[in-house]
Amino acid sequence: MKKNKSLSKAGKLTAFLLLLAIVFTPFSVVSAGERGVLMQFGKVQDTILGEGIHLIIPLANSVKKLSIRVQKQEISAEASSKDLQDVFTDVALNWHIIPQEANAIYQEIGDENAVVERIINPAVKEVLKAVIAKYTAEEIITKRGEVKAGLDEGLTARLNSYHISVDDISLVHVHFSQQFGEAVEAKQIAEQEAKRAEFIALKASKEAEAKVNLARGEAEAQSLVRETLTTELLQKQAIEKWNGNLPLIVGKGGPKFMDLSQFAKAAGK
């Protein structure tokens, strides 16, 4: 019995010593991709702990670990374009805490969740509204790269002041209201019909012009023929084609051959 009681007391003592060892552990381990914010009696110190094992003073010091890895935040936001169209966007932001400023961000803002909720989400929405307002709805589509660059520049400047670095930002989706979509579709149909009507009118004009040119050419050809067709030329062509037989004329006096001399005189007149 006494032996069992002794063992029980020894076990309790061991557990107590282990608890003390845990509480009074004189070191802290900072994992890869993290930075340790050293605090002394709850006050943030200037020292930032890098990856590895660090000796600390038990009870006096504590360490808050922050991730400095690239993190992704997806945000949906609504804005108005320059021509007052509703624009709905889905933004993907890659960001990370600036390692050498980890203590400042924890002191001023808090941990990663506080950074997202209090800084990143409001900043993205505000900068997005400011950038979108500079472009019409059509320009947001045709100048998407320019819009992204403006958003990147604005967010980088804004978040840098909060010890956050922007790695990349993407406009995942950009869409508009149903009414605007229907208006765009109607405009495209009208433009296509206008181009078709313009093509038909141009085709008709070209065809009419071709007919006029053809008629003008025929008239000029006939005029040229009339100018070059003389009596002598007609007589020459007739002689060349004559087979030697005189034409037979039927009259009151009976059939007789045509007198060529009379024909020549008549043609001369």
C-alpha cells in the first residue's frame, strides 16, 4: 500500500515538473515561412525573430508568430463606371506581410485575420471603386489591362503603408447588369444591320456606276463609228462584198437590173 502511494506521489510530482518545464520553457521555435514578434510583459519589442530556435526569458517574454508567406484573398465588389453602369467584379489578391515589419503590423493591426478584415478587404473595395469610376463600361472591357494596372498601382501604394506587400492582383470576373447586357446586344445588332445596309447601298451604287460606264462606252463607240463611216467606205465595203451579180428590180416595165451609175449618183447627193 505504502509503495503504491509512493508511486502515486512520484507520478504527480513528475507531471507537475513537466508542467513547470512547459510553462518555463526558455526557448521558442519559429517555423519556416514565419516571423516571431517578441513581446516583453505584453509589450511589442523591436526585435523580430527569424526562423529557428530562440532563447527567451520565461514568464517575461512571449512570442507571437506571423506568416510571411504569400496569401491569396478573393474579394467580390461592386462599383460604378464613368457612364454610371453597375460593375460587378471578382478580385483575387496575392499578398504577404513584409518580414522586417512584422512587429509593426502586429502592434498596429493584429494577426493575419485582422489584416484581412480591417485592411485588405476595405482597401480593395475602395481602390477598385476609384479606378472603375475613371472608365466607361465599354472601356473596362476593351482596356482591361489598363484597369488592372491602375488597380495594382493604387493597392500597392495603399497597402504598403500598412506593412503589406502586393504580389499580384487579378480581375477574375467583370460583369454588368442584365439591362446593360441587353443594351449592348441591341447595339451590336443595330451596328451589324447598319453595316449590312451600308454594304447593300455601296453595292447598288457600284452596279449603277458600272451600268453608266457601260452605256457611256457604247455611246462613245457608236459615235466613233458614225464619225468614221463615210460614203466612200460604205461603197468600198459594198464592192468588196459584191459577188458580181446585179440586183434585179421588179417594176412596171417588168424585171430589170439596177443601174449602178444611178445608185452612185444618189449616194453622192
